[in-house]
Amino acid sequence: MSYPADIKYTKEHEWVRVESDTEVVIGITTYAADELGDVVFVELPEPGAKVVSHEQFGEIESVKAVSELYSPVTGTVIQRNEELSDAPEIVNDSAYEQGWMIKVEVADTSSLDELMSAEEYEQFLES
Amino acid sequence: MVPFGGWDMPVQYTGILDETRAVRNSVGIFDVSHMGRVVIKGTSAGEFLSCIFSTDVEKLAVGRAKYGVTCDQEGGIIDDNIVYRLSPMEYMLIPNAGNREAISSWLNRWLPNDDSVAIDDVSERTAMIAVQGPDSFQTLSALAESDLESVGPFRIVEMAICGQTMLVARTGYTGEDGFEIMPSTDVVLDVWDQLIQHGAIPCGLGARDVLRLEAGLLLHGNDMDQTINPYEAGLDKFVDANREAYIPGTTLREMRQMAPSRSLVGFTMVGRGIARHGYPITDGAEMIGTVTSGSVSPTLDKAIGLGYVRSGFTSEGTRLFIEIRGKKIEAEVTCLPFYLRSR
């Protein structure tokens, strides 16, 4: 399994892609999607909602189990992936592209420095 | 892999939804060796087992199978089982993996002191594969050396599969046509591989759970246990309490006279969300019950579940609210089974 190098990773298996100085996109990793199995339900915050780093922002449910989604950043939701409400399986098929979850406006992206690179995340998964 | 009843079991091979569809549309195979296989034999075997089991197995014809429950003296369900009559003086009882010890001690407690009944747990010497789905007949026929037509529904026959003699039963836990075969442990891997070569899709515990739920079949430990009696669990038709020698008979006859204060119902989610084991069921205000099983149903494209509710909330169409992590999500009582195959 390979992990894209242009995004950052968390220990809770979320990823963050920096879109601009104030905008990031968040989703879950292929590792998380595979562990969950067939995703059947994703609950995401509405635009305008605040998300806080290390705190829960939503829920993802597979046939097997439900698990919590933790935000890697603090900021305001500006968009959520509405497609996931009718087709949550996109998360399994395309975790890093079509399966993105929320777009968040952040004060600055420097806090992302503490997150893991693709290489560090792979090491984390192996440990 | 997950721990299940003392075994490490695969939740899925490729994916729960794909595996579920394979069983509904073609054929899937499950390694169900974790289920117990207990042979009860001797001149009094039938008489003995009838005292324990919820139906009179002395009346069961040789080569036939019967589903029922094993209840304690208080009427609580120790386990649900299938009993096969293998010969006039020989039966096989199938306990759930997690209940093998409970069943073993219950049987031994009532075992006559003479030599008229012997118990032989063959679980470790044999394996069991469930071959399930509309194409199961075709797939297994390709490997069978006798005509599978001789194994009608709820029957068991000894025949050669892949050149090895084994018991072949027309039973299952999926709501589809299918077989459960019991090869010895030294040949099971070869049989498993040959089934795959003949088109069977390996399926794990996850698909098994979805399939049995769609078919309205209960899982012991989830949907019933020793605190539940068979009338509450809706298993009335599998219990013949009118037998003097039946150990929990007196208690069960009394229970049958009383309307149960709680009953198992099926429900379909109306709002978005999936009910899970342990979630509260309310009428919108007050708690009226608890969810025991829940999942999405890929066959029906709905979320479904089972749970116990107070009397007065059991009729079809009754509004329920499942409390899913703090939110009340609407559901409605649905007749079981959710899925019934066309024959």
C-alpha cells in the first residue's frame, strides 16, 4: 500500500491536504478505510461548524463497526463532501480523492508541521 | 481476524457486502468448524436427548434434522441447536462455539448412570464447511460422488465429497439453499480449495452475520441468552413443552400461559443510521427496549435490526425510536424474516 507524499497524516488515520494558506481538506487513509471495511454511513459537520484539533468532528460507520473521526486541525468547515451521504462507499474506492470529507478554513497551516509525512505514517503503521 | 467463541475467525475475506451478495446470488463457503459437533449415542440416546432438547427427537426420522433450543430449568436459553438423527441410536447436536462447555456440562448433569447413553464430542476431529447460495447444489454436486438430490432440506446423508466420506446436511444459517459438510480435519483444506476452484466465494463472520439477520435468524449471545425464554424470543414453534419427561417442561408450560413482558421484534430503520447491539429503543420519550442485532442489509438496501420491546410495541408498523449515540432515529416494527428467498 502506498501513501501519497503530498499530504499529512495523523495517528487517528486521518489525512490533511493543504489547498492554500488558509484552506485544508481532510479525509481518512486507505489503511483506515480497509480496516473499517465497507463504509455505509458517514456523518459530517455542516459548513460553518467549528472543528478542533484532536476532537471528534464526525462519524464513519461500516458494516462491521462505527468509529469516530478526529480533526487534525482547528478551524471552520467551509464545505463537506455531500456525495458521501448517498455513496459512502467512495471512501473505500478513493480515500484520497473523491472520498474526501471536509474542507476547513484554518488560521494558519503551521500547526500541520507536527503531523506525519507519508514515510513517517508508514513507519507508524509498522510499529 | 477476531476472537469468536474461543477461535480466531476471519471477519471478511474480500468484503462483507460482496460476500453477502455472493451467497444471495451464487455460492459462498464458510469455515464453520468453530461450531461444536457432539454425538450422543446408545440405547437411551433419543429418550435422553428429548429430556434436554425442546422437541421430541425420538420422533425424528433417521437422516433428518431439527432446529430447537436447550433450556435450563428456569426456561432460560442455554443454546440454540440443530439435532441430526444419524441412526436409530445415534444423534448429533450442534452447539454454538461459545456454548460448547455450557452444553457439555448440561448434558453431563442429566446423563444416566448406566451405559445406555454415551457422549462423544467430535468437534476437534472434524471440520465443518457451510456451502450456501442458489448455486450451492451445482458446486457441491461437481465434487460429490452421489446424487445430492438424496439430501433434501433438513436432511443428512453420509456420502463421498472429493473422494472422502463425510456427513452432508442440507442446513444452514443464511436463508438460502445450502449444505453443511463435515470432513475430517486432515482433508478439509483440500475440500475447501476444491470448492473455491468450483466457483465458491470464501465468506467470513461479517457476511454470515448480515445473512442470518436478513433471514431473521437469531444469534445466541446476541439475541437470546439464559435470561430469555423461548416465548420471549419468538421461538414458540420450536418448543414442545407438553412432555412430562422434558426437564424445563413444567416451567415452560407456565411461561406459555403468561403474556411475555418483552418480545423480540424485527425493525427497519426509517431515519438514517444503523442500530447496534445494546442501543436503547424508545417510543420517543420512554425507554421500551434494547437492540440486540443491527446492520445494513445489502439485499434489501435498508438498515435492519432485532431487539426486545415491551408488550404493546410489537405489532407490524409500530413506530420505534432507536437511540443512536444520543440521537433518536425513527424505525418501524417489521415482520420477520426481512428476507425470504423465492423457491
